[in-house]
Amino acid sequence: MKKTQAMVPLFMFPVLLSIGCSQVTAQESSPDNDAKKQPAAVENYDGDDSAENELEAIRQAATKFVAAFNHKKAKALAALWTKNGDYIDESGQVFEGRAAIEQEYRAFFKQHKDVKMKLAIDSLRLLSPDAAIEDGRIILEPLPAGAPAISKYTTVHVKVDGKWLMSTVRDVRVETASAYRNLADLDWLIGTWTAEEHGVKAEFVCRWIANKSFVERRYTVTHPDKSSNSGVEIIGYNPQSGHIQSWHFHSDGGHAVGVWSPLKNGWQSEVHGISGGGESTSAINLLVPLDDGAYVWQSISRSAGGTELPDTGEVILRRVTAK
């Protein structure tokens, strides 16, 4: 199977491992080290032992970007650019300098008060100790009128006085009809699914988002002592690599990226990531529909922190039907 690189953990590890399967804390979206070829490419600048620290600083800047956007802080957003940085939107319009970028965001927020952003990094690599390039995708919800459901972006980062800032950002529209067409075979996942074993209950709610460009899977796992954990997975089509890809985020801070491939009787997702405790994780997750109301999930070829783990048992998830 074709691999890229990533720093993001196991698709369903935290959830279904807690449903009576072998225990390992692992979870899904951010780049990993270059020791393994994993989904969501992340390459380190050759010879720089501190490269991972630099990449992590850039990922933290991306987190700040999303937070500032979702809190409608135009000035804080503009401050993430270099003084003379530029932003090029999907239409090709250029905004140069922090003042122009801030003004554009203020105007956008005034018109779209309820819009929230989700961001997924597809690749992140250092070009030199002071320059890096990032590629990814952005989803806005609710979708503003006339806006693309998905925007791909490329960001050039530069290090100024010890701080990573954006020098240039370019957004590119992704045609949603094509995105949905490539995900149509996952339409059977849409709905609410449950599983229960050894007193542990799991619920998954799957829905289309961003004009049917992505599938969102939210889950909650409740234990016998009433404690719970949760997470979200975003599944989309990666037009650059030509495969379905997923980004998984767990409530303990773990995250993972998966590359999906069709099987004769279902799907497999090859997942690599980082657990909430900082361990590298990997697995191949299998999803096999039984009928319209049930499917089997199993995780094989698993590892955590470099240690091989046994395959999980098969877990049956059943569709919740409206009463």
C-alpha cells in the first residue's frame, strides 16, 4: 500500500480497545518523526536533530491560527504573518501586510459571525533551519454563501527572531462534486452506531459535512464507572495523493492519520499517529459491512511505542434506527 508520512494516532484504538480489546492508549492529525513513512507527509531537514521541535512549534502556530479564527480575533490572526507577509484567497485576490490581512478578516467576521474553521495538515517539512512549507485543507461551517466547501492551502513559514511566522499563504478551491464522488462508497457509514462489551458502551455518530465533502465521525465511550472519553474523525479524499484519508483526534490529546483502501468486502485504514502520552502508534483497521444495519471492526498489525501488540477481536457495531 502506498504510504506517506504522519504524526497522528490510531483511528479507533482508544475507543474499541476500551471495549474489551487489548489495551493501548492511542489515537488521530499532526505529523510524526521521519523514522517511519506514515500518512500526512512530514519530513525533517536533513542533519538537524532539533527538526521535530521546529515542526511542533509550527503545528502549535496552526492551532493558534484556528483558535484566533474561531474566536473572531482578526488582529491576532494577522499577527501570525510576517510584517510584510501576504495572503492569496481562492479567487486570487492578494492581501499584503498585516494591516490588509487584518482588515480582510474583520470584514469577513462582520459578515459571517457564526462561521467556525477546522484545519487538517496534509504535509509539513523544513526546507532549512529557518524556512518550512505546509500543505493542508480547511473546512468552514456553516458554509458561507459562495464559499468553497473545502479549501486547500499552502503556507510558507519563516523563522523571525526565534519565532515561526507565515510569510505567504495561498488558498485553492477544491471542487466538492469531485470530493463527494470519491467518498460515495462510504455513504453506508452515515448514521448512529453502537457497540457494547464488558459493560463498556460506545456510540458513533457519522454525518456528511462541508457540502458532502467530508464524513465526520464523533464517538463517545462510556465505562462501567460512568467515566467517558470521546473523539472525532474526519474522513476525506486527498486529491494530491489520490486516496481517501482520515484525521482522528482523541480527547486525551492523541491524534492520527489514516490512509484508506478498498477491500473485496469492505475497507482497511492504515493508521499512524501519536498517543496522548507521546508514543508512536500504528495499526491497520478493518471495516467490513455485514448488512445495512451492522458492520465488523477489527484492528491488526498494531504497535505502540515500538512494541508489537496482538490483534484485537472482532467488534460488531449496530445501526441505531429511529423509533
